Amino acid sequence: MAQLLIGSICLSNIPRSEMKKIMCKDGKERIFLNVAVVERKEKSQFGDTHFITCAPKKEERKDGVNYIFGDLKTWNPEPQMPSAEEIAAAPPMPMTESEEDLPF
């Protein structure tokens, strides 16, 4: 199963200089931002495992500009239904008195 990342981005931290206006084939002008999701060397204090950056080329970077604008962490949903292996491994449930009285 693919790893799912969840998190948030701060839109006000995105450098405007990295946003590119592109004329699309349908004739509408749209704004694009090239991004990269990078795995952190260590988890942050909030459990974030990745960050998102607009990742300009080294020669295009400017001193004093923060290009990181979001944090992400892996999401592992808790299973709602037990697996077949868990059901098979579970001990049998004892019968209640009303179930013992059934005629079949």
C-alpha cells in the first residue's frame, strides 16, 4: 500500500517570485508553483516526517528567502474491521444461556 502523507501548507509563506503565470491550451491563464516533497532526516517535535518546498534551482535562490512552506507526516489509518488472520487467531466466544437453549 502506498504511503499517505497529510499536513498543511502556509500559503502566505510561498515566495511570489516562484509563482509562474502560464497560458494554458484552453486559453486560460493559470498560476503554477513547482514543488518538492522532501523526507526529513529526523522527525520534528510535532511528528512531521516530510516538508514541502518550492525548490528553486540553486542559482535562482535568494538569501533570506524561506522556500519551505509546509509540513507533512505519514498517516496510518486504524483498521476498522479485523483481518481474516485476526479472526482466526481470536479465541472462541463462550455461548450465553439464551444461545444454549436454542432447539437447533
